[in-house]
Amino acid sequence: MRLFLLGFVLILFSCGTDSEEEKSSLPRPKGFPMMDIPKPQYQALDNSHPFSFEFSKYATVKKDTFALAEPHWMYIYYPRWDAFIQLTYKSVGGNRKKLDKMIRDSYLLASKHQMKANRIEDAILTTRDGRKATVIELEGELATPFQFFATDSTTHFLRGAVYLNTAMKNDSLAPVIQYLKQDAIHLIQTLRWK
């Protein structure tokens, strides 16, 4: 009985708290580095396009090199986060059926993410000068959390999508996603047709 009681007391006292040395050797969950989010600053797009807007000074404009890319398709690339806003421009040419197809295609491209998206929500954004644009927000582990399109209904149509080239841990990338969405909204707010 004494031996049993002694064993019980030893077990009881050996279950104390871990020393600091033991705690530091325990495996930790993988962490994410703190995001360095700069204060937004903007610059004007060059005049070689049928539209103008302001984009981030922390980004560069790159021509879209996709084999089927049309003139005035581009990427606004953010090297800091390996992310970009892809822009595709099409001339409407006064053709209402063509415009309707472009709008349907924009919704179709967004809906392709339904399998992974927790939520897809579209809304009309009214700019400061009264123009309208459609914005589509997508929630979930997606490469494209924000899409939009704007048109003057007769001549111009511009579609944009925010893309992240990193692993899609969007909860840890939330500050970057929010920054890119705000830049896309600023682009829409400053968009002018020529």
C-alpha cells in the first residue's frame, strides 16, 4: 500500500507546469508574417488608351500577354504581394446585344467560383459624379475576391478582377485583399471614357 501511495504522489507532482525551456521546444502552428500595408497613393494612367483612371503608385501597368488579348488589356501588378488587377476592355460600338453579352459574360466569369465561394454578392456602385459600375464581391478561399465592370452603355466596356497569386489563405491575406479592393474602387471612381 505504501508503494502504491508513493507512486501516486510521484505521478501527481510530475504533472506540474512545463518549464520555459520545455515550452520553447514544443512545435508551434505555422504563422503568417505581419503585412506591411502602405498608405494609398495614386498616379494617372498614360494617355494611350480609350479610358483613363488613377492606379496605385505601388503598382506597375503591364500589357496582357495572353495569346487572345486585345489592345488595351492590361494588368495592374503589385510586386509587393504578387497580386494584380486584370483589366479587359472592349468597344461596344453602339451594339446593345454585344453589350448584353459582355455583361452576361462578366456574371458568368464570377459565377464560375460558386463551388469554392462562401458568398457571391453583386451591387451597383455609384461614383462621385453619378456614373454606375457593377461590383461583385466573392468570399472564401478564392484567387479572385473582387470583380467589377463599367460601361457607358454605347461605346466602352471595362471589366476588372483582383487576383492573388499566393496560396489562398484569405483570412490571413484580408488586409491585402481589402487594400486591393479599395484600389479597384478608386480606379472605378476615377475612370473616364475618351
